Amino acid sequence: MNILIKLRNHFFEEVTEEIEKKHSEERKIILKQVGFVLLFSIAIFIVAYPIT
């Protein structure tokens, strides 16, 4: 019975590590997209501001 508990705990540790890796990758992608949008917005503001 003790072996089954150890196997279960090990399995759950692996699954949670995989989920954490996926979340961190998703976070990196979202941060890159947000950074790109901010840079694009600033560039448009700099180009459009002298016109007005």
C-alpha cells in the first residue's frame, strides 16, 4: 500500500511540473505580445504626435 502512495505522489508531481511548464510558457508568450503592443503603441504615438 505504501508503494502505491509513493507512485501516486510521484505521478502527481510530474503532472504538476508539466502544468507549471505550460503555464510559464504561456505567460512568456503573453508578455511578449503585450510588450509588442506597447512598443507599437508608443511608435504610433511618436509618429502621430508631431502631426497634430
